Amino acid sequence: MSSLISVLVQIPAYSRMTGVLTYLNDQPLEAGSLVRVPLGQRELLGVVWDTVGEPSALKIDSTKLRPITAVMEALAPLNANWRTLVGFAAQYYQRSTGEVALAALPPQLRDLNTTQLAKRLKKQGTHFNENTGNAITSVALSAEQTGAIAQFNAQEGPFLLFGATGSGKTEVFMHCTADLLAHSTEAQALVMVPEINLTPQLEERFKARFCPCFGEQAVVSMHSGMTPTRRLNSWLAAHSGQARIVLGTRMAVFTSMPHLKLIIVDEEHDPSYKSHEGARYSARDLAIYRGHHEGVRVMLGSATPSLESWYHSRPLAEGGRYVRLHMPSRIGVNAVLPQVRRVDMNHQPRHCLISPPLLDAIVQRIARGEQSMVFLNRRGYAPVLHCADCGWKSECSHCSAYRVFHKIDRTLRCHHCGFTECVPRACPTCGNPDIAPMGRGTERLQEHLAELLTQVTRPDGQPVCIVRIDADSTRFKGSLEQQLEQVHSGQVDVLVGTQMIAKGHDFRRITLVAAVNPDNALFSSDFRAPERLFSLLMQAAGRAGRDASITTQSEMWLQTFHPTHPLYEALKRHDYPSFAQSQLNERKLAGMPPFCFQALLRSEARTQETAQSFLNSASGAATAMPGSLLTRITLYPAVPMTIARVADVERAQMLIESASRTALQRFLTAWQDVLHTTRALPQCKGLIRWAVDVDPLLI
Ligand code: ADP
Ligand code: ZN
Ligand code: ZN
């Protein structure tokens, strides 16, 4: 007697199928079992979702069904909690369950057959935790840390640890993790971090703290920079319960951890927690869901929380849902936050990139053997090349954007599609040989600083060393580590870079941080731009003065044409709460998140007309849906995206808004069918792809 088994497989994202297929097996299978199944000519990895019953009982013609090829018996089935998480994510972010489930598993698992997997597991072996760790070393906690931990232990959460940069949040995370591990022989903790380039430092701290007690296997990492083999090993260790701590980027939220008891989301405000391909999930939001559903404690941490989390952590009496833990002071008796200094660029020489007072401050740092960090959010030498005679500009022929001039290899590079060409000898339109760079990027900033500092020497008589860190300088494996090492070892006097250097790093000798041109974001049409700017500047300021033995007064410099802007005023006072309050007031008046819920429907086609036609047709078809689904739903007209064309593909989007999350969810789910039908209409011929983005970050 055979059984019908429903199996999740990876189905092309835009097919109408949900990714659940039915197969036969000679006996029922436990839900969550991993199997290999045939699909067309291929054999795929699948996850058993359910045993549906027997074909005869369901009046199904079983001759049309194919049998499961193999069951991966060496692995314990994925548990109900994991399946619920995947099911929720698929439903909430409007993707197929099969797609989300298979994307949540390590890629290499898809390529191994049962024999290969068994071999792998044998090789990995089972390492038992060496002891229960009551001997975990720790530092003496500050009063604020002790207070935060006491509240954490006394309440259920979820928690938002709102702590200044350098207030010892990581220490709190480690302490709570140690508590958990010391009181259970199997409990697991998931620690999430935003960026791959920050993981090594955190990983080292956690390993140094926990491996001596629990063994090398106890702490594993999970991020896309790892080799597929290492990633699979980490996953297997987490799934088997052998790994007690998983450190990872957003993908780690889906890790199968049967004994999960604690989730930490460090730098919870960071946009990289939101996926921008496939299912566009927010790992932070899923962490909250997972914690709630699995009865797991969740602690978010940040010096500049997202406005959503800040709002959720308002007082209980006002409807708050998170417990806010506050650590306002930096660790160390003399450690104070940097003093914020604004240079009014209206009173500086025109077009100057580094103002005289800022240069002076940098020179003083060099003379004292201290380091400075100067950042500018634009890589390359200049954002545009330009001909003054005819007005030609270095547009990308494939995108609605300019190609950036990179002086180092004399190329024009498109940062959107990658199209790269050598710089022309003369203007391509009029032949004028005198084409000039317009605007500034990090390469030019580095060159300019080098010129300004040629006459300056270090206390040891050596010339000044300026290093640049951005996506260009770190393209090769190991180069970032090498450059960071130069900074840490003190070889570098001035560090130049993009926001890549502003976040997370624990630089001990930096006593001055400067943002040379932060104003752009003040007047952006994106309602989240001020929030991102404030947090970036606050994080950048957090890189300065981290070691009270080097300086007692560090500085954060801002070159601005709007020195009295309220955002800078709040920054000067390091006053995130008042900044957040003013932003929340504005958003409330404007009916923006977190006071409303949004989704975007995005489309791509060869022409803008087709891209928009799909959106408008889908919107038109929505009006024919039952009225109950449309109450409290606002559909906005289709518009081109800010950069409308990338790599010869035209992009458009449409905003859907509701004051009710439930109403929005109900509408989107019902709309899926309409979208698939719309896509098949003649006016949508030529549509390349479409996707729904729930809770989008960039609008
Ligand atoms: P955050 O994560 O809030 O930026 P960290 O946890 O990285 O802060 O702490 C900043 C620095 O202070 C680190 O070098 C850390 O080792 C040190 N530190 C943290 N807590 C203590 C403590 N209780 N006593 C001494 N040093 C501490
Ligand atoms: Zn010209
Ligand atoms: Zn391009």
C-alpha cells in the first residue's frame, strides 16, 4: 500500500505553483523529512510537507504520480517550528512555500545524494560538548549592563537594548548567552549581525569567550561569504544541536535549531537585514515572529534603533510591545561620546572639499600619533565626466544613470549594471580633448588629502599614510582584512572611505571622524533618508574615541551648508530619542510607517510602457475583487523607479498602503491570482518579471 506525500521543491519563482508537489512512497513519511524527488528530467531536494493519505481513499489515479527517489534518513526531519517559520515567511512575503523552504537550506544540501550526505555526516562526526561551562570567563559588568541584564532576566520581552556605541552591548549579548548555556546542556542561541565584514570581529569575541568551555564546534558562522562546504557544515552542526551558538547574517534566521532559546539581533536598524531578492523578508521581523512562536527570548540591539522598533518599545501604557533596556554611557570612567563640530560650508572657500579648520584638526591628530577617519558616500574618483563645450556627460548607455570616473584605472564604470569602458581621449560628441570630472568620490578625496598633507610628517618622521576602504579597494579576497589590520596596527594616519568604514568596527586609535558631504540626504524624497543619515552619522561618530587611554575628547566633524538643521542639532546632543520622536511625529501626520503598512508591486520589462501597463492592469483588476478585500486599501498609480532603467531593463513600481496590516495581508494574498492572470494579458507581453515587496525599505 503506498502513501501520497506532499513535498516542497524549489519551483521557479514566477510560476503559479506553490511549490508543493505530490509523490508516492511505500510508507508514510514524517513531515520535515528531507527527500530526493524526480521533476521532469531532474532530481531535486525536497522537504516532506505532509503525508496526504492513500491514493485509493482520495480517489486519485496513482499511475500519474512518481515515487520519491530517496529519503535522506541520516538527517533528522526539520521540526514543526521550522516548518511554521517557513510557512509564515512564504505567506507574509507573498512567495511560494517551496521557494522559501529550499532557499532556507544550505545550497550544498541540494547537490548531495544520500550516500554523499552520509559520508559528510560521518566526516563531521559528533563532538559532544566538553562541559557545561560554569567556568565561562567574563568581565566585571558596569552598573548599566547589570541593570539591563536584570531586566532581561525578569521579563519576557522581546527586548530592545538601546545602548550608546561602546556602551558594552556586545558584552551584554555574551553575558545573556553565557547564562543560557550555563543553565542547560542543550540550549542554543542565534546571534545575528548585519554585515559580513563585521562578522570576523564578533566571531572572534564569541569564540574566545565560549570555545574554551564548549569546544571548537560550539560556535559556528553562517553567511554568504563562506564556502558552500563550510556553510553546510555549520548548518549540520546547528541542526544536530551540536552547535550551541550560531553567528550569522540575515539568512541565519532560517537556521534549523531544535533547541533554540535566544535570538539576538545586533545593529537591528541595519537595512541589510532586509533581503532584496527572492522572498524579500526582514530577518529582524522574522526573528521577532520566530521568538514569539517558539517561545524564544529575543533581544534587538542598537545605538540608533529603527523607528519601527523604537515605536514598538514605547511605554507599555502607550501600547508598547517591546521592553526597552537603556545603556546611555560608554564603558570606562573617562569615555565620553565625541564632541560634534559643524563646519558651516557657506563660510568656507568655494568648492573646497576639506575645509581649512578640518584639515587643521587632522594635522593635529597626525602630530599626536592619532588616527582620523574621513568618509564620503560615493566611491570612485568623480560621479560624472563632463564636456564644458557641448554638455556631454558620461551617461551609461544601458541605464538611466551616469558612469562613474575611476582614475586609478582610467575607466568609466556604471555602478548599476557594471558596464565599463576606458575613458575616451576626447569628448565623444564634439571632440573637445578637455573633458573634466564633476563632483567627488572617495578616490578623489584620498588624492586630495594626500596633496594637502604632503608637507606633513608623522612624529616618527615618516610620511603620512592614507588608506582608502570602499567596495573598490576591497574587491579582492583578503584585502579588507589586510587594510583593517593596517588601521588597527597604527600604520595608517588617515582612513578614507564610504559608509563601509562607518559601521561596527572597533577602531581603538581613531579620535576624529569627519563626514565631508552629508547634506544630500536631508532633502531626499525618500521618507526614510533622514533616519538612515542620522544612524549613519551616529554610528560613524561611534568609531571615534573608543579608547579612553588615548584621548578623553574625540571629535565628529560635519561639513554642512545647513549647520542648524534639526537633525544635526539632535546629533550634536547625541539625542536619538528626540530625533526619533520628531520623525515619528512627522510620520504620524503624513500617515507613513510605522503608522501605516506598505507593499510595493514591482515590474520589469523592455519598455517602461509594458512595465507600467502590468501594474495598472493589476490595479484595475483589483477593483473587481470583492469589496471587503478592498476596504482600507489604497492603490497608488504606477511610477517609474528612481533609476528607471538598469542594464536595458525598464523598471516601474506601484505602492499599496493600508492602515491595517491584516487588511493589507488579506488583500495581497487574494491579489496573487489576479497578478498571475494579469501577467498573461496581451498588454503585458514582454514583461520580464514582477515581484511583491512587503514592508519595503526603499520606495
Ligand atoms: P557596543 O557593542 O555597545 O559598541 P562593546 O560591547 O563592543 O560595545 O564594548 C565596547 C568596549 O568596551 C569593548 O572593547 C569591550 O571589550 C569593552 N567592555 C564592554 N563591557 C565592559 C566591562 N564591563 N568592563 C570593561 N570593558 C568592557
Ligand atoms: Zn563635447
Ligand atoms: Zn549601466
